[in-house]
Amino acid sequence: MSTSVLELRAIARPSLWATRRAAVLDFWALTKPEVNFLIVIATFTGFYLGCPLHRFPFERLFNVLAGTLLVASGTGTLNQYLEHRFDAQMRRTSRRPVASGRLSPATAAWFGVTLSTLGTAYLLIAVNALASVLAVITLTSYLFIYTPLKRRTPLCTVAGAVPGAIPPLIGWAAAAGSLNSANAWILYAVLFLWQFPHVMAIAWIYREDYARAGYRILPAKNEHRFAEWLILAPSFALGEHLKTGHSVNTSKAANGGAGSGQE
């Protein structure tokens, strides 16, 4: 009888491998990999369009993508640390590692700080100071301006779009060594404007969830009209920008790239 009980306990107890695998997956989820995928694409786009046409520095591309990915992962982790109490109140985020209690807030905080510090230092050493500074601006403005504003004003979307559009600038800065190009800022404007219809679509779908957690992504009154304007106006402006956006490629071809300002 005692042997049977021990066997049942052994079966019920998760294996060491399963426990470690679950922990790895939780740390992976902390970094918000689905968001990081988009950030890597945006950074690569800025790098590709900003580098000189006569040569393509693959090593520098790897370095800027790796450094940016580290900072973005740290930012996503620290965001979940700061918002874990509110995430726990929303159906779409209640299963996140910290919100659900699978990881402690202190663990997430240290993990996020470590990733962010490593990424910032990596960009500074392996790429250039401008790329590193842009990454720091992205992290600080996202965590300390956009994140708290989500619970105070619907205009938080504007504040969040500022750091959200910086990744292509990081890539451009890594390739060209400066941002002295109108094409770099066209890229920034395109990504800046795209975020409004993107965020408003999510906010509208999960408006009850956001309201339950106290987020003010949409106003208490006229939320439909507010969302409508923040979708239509930026979408129209984005369309106008895309009409002139072809100048990024044509100018690059005509001038032989962004220049030789690499560091």
C-alpha cells in the first residue's frame, strides 16, 4: 500500500525537466517575444535602408539586432513587473507569469534590469553611442511616461507612439552613424502613424477588459467617436506619407546609400 502511494506521488509530482522547462517558458513570455519580432523587423528595415549601397555590414547588423532585442526584452519584462497587479484583473493578461504568480515581481524586476543594462551596454560598445541612446530613450519613455499615463488619460496612445516608432531610427543610426536624413524620419513617421489604428483596434476589442483594470485607453464618454478619429485621421496621414515614402528607395539608389557616416 505504501509503495502505491509513493508511486502516485511520484506521478503527480512534476519532473525536474518539466519544472525547468516551465520556468524557461515563463521567462521567455516575460520578454513579449511577439512584440520583439516586430521590433526586430523595424530595426532591420531602418538598418537596411540607412546603410551605404556599396557594402552591407552583416556583423554590425547582427550587433544592432541583438542589442535592440535585449533592450526590448528588458522593457517588456519591466512593463509586466510594473503592471502585474492590473494584468491580473484582465482576462487577456491574467495568465502572464507575474500576474498569475508563477514568477515573483522581484524576479521579473531583476531580469528586466539585467536585460536592459546588457542591451544598452552592448549597443554602446558594439554599435555606436547614438543607437544606445535611442534605445535608452525608448525604454525610459515607454516605462515612465506611457505606462503610467495608461491609467490617467486616453492621450497615452500618443505618448506610446513616440517610443514605439524609434526602432527603425536605431537601425538607421547603427548603419549611417547619424539621423541627418529625411528618409530616416519618414520611416519614423510611418511607424508612428501606424500605431494609432493598431492600438485603437485592440483597445476597442478589449475595452471592457481595460476598463476593469482601470486603464483609460478610451474615454468614459464618446469612446466610439474617439476611437474612430484616432483610426481615420492617422490612417489618412499614413496614406499621404506612403505616397512620398518611395523616395527612401529611389533616393538610396540615386545617391549610393545613406552616406559613409559609419562609426
